[in-house]
Amino acid sequence: MNRNIENHRVAPSTSELYRRFAEKWQAEQFIGGEIRMRNLLSYRQEKDETRRDEWEGISSVHSQGSAFEMKYQGKLIASGHFKEDLRLKTKSPERYYISCMSTECVPRHRSWGEWVVKIRNPRRLFEELASETPSGYNLLWGPVEYCLMPAGPGILELEDTWRRKRMSFKDEREFRFALYFGEKVDCPNDGSVTLEFQPRDREFELIHDPA
């Protein structure tokens, strides 16, 4: 397993997370120990325009107008300037299955659904699930990074683009939990998977928050 993938486990900035659902039965399934997850590719191909994000798992790097050189065996073979910004795409987006949560439970999120599951002590939950994950898979989690153009030493780590989004989404305050399918594991054909577990007592709380 790539070390970069293993290290992408970042604790929530709050002691609680929130997951919204349109239907009560969906929230009750989650509380009962079923986490339904979809891969990044399925969000790019989503038929519902309100849910589709063609940039899911894709980051832009500010490079338009910058000079570049290409060398082969020490010899310059091409040079010039970038005509547009580079795009970094998550390698194998069909292998990253995500569940999207938020660090806030606020009125502006009601369009996602009126049924809210409060997750108490999410770090403990994620770590327990990670300890039970079979060989060939890996659990990842961390807050979504919102930026116009990503920067820093990890800019070329394509594995990290699974939790990057454009600045226009920053009000979502999203936190992602992901199941990564290793290269030797077959992915489901329909782009979704359900993670089953046995919840602790009082691990979740159901909240009705209608508009």
C-alpha cells in the first residue's frame, strides 16, 4: 500500500460530525451500522445535476503562463509556456469510495435532507473500523481542503485529491470518510458499496431538522 494513502487520516476539528439524509429510513440504516459509500467517478457521472460534480477528485494547479522545459538524458528537447492551468486527477477514482459528512449542523445544509445523524466521537469510530478492515483495503478520513489552487509540498500527491474541492463549496464544511480498494481488489460494478459494523451504545443521535 502506498505510504501516502496510509497517512491520510486526519482527526476532525470537532468532537462531533453530522450526516444528513433525505429519508428517515436512510438515517436509521446508518445508525444501525450500514454506511453506504459511492466512488469518486460516480459523482462525476451523476445524472442528477444538483448532485453531479464533474471536478470530483480533480485539482487545478496555477501554471498558465509559466515557463517549462522538457529534458531527455540531460538534453533539452522542448520548452515554452503553459497555455492553461494543469489538472491533477486522482489516480483510479473508481477505487475511492466516500461518505460525506459535515463538521456543522446548520440551516443552510437543510437542502441535503431533514434527517441528521450526529456522530459522537468520530475519531474512535473510524479507528475501530480501520482496525477491522481486511487486507487489500484501507480506510482514510480527513476534512475537505477548499482552495482555488492547491499549494504546498503535497501538491503532486494525487492520492490526496480525493478530499479536495473548489473554494465555492467551503460553506459545506465537509469531512470525508473513505474506503480505498487496493489494486488487487475488484471494485463493485455499480460504483457503490455498503460498509457494515456494530455500533456502540449512544454512538449516534438522530435529529429531525426540517426546513
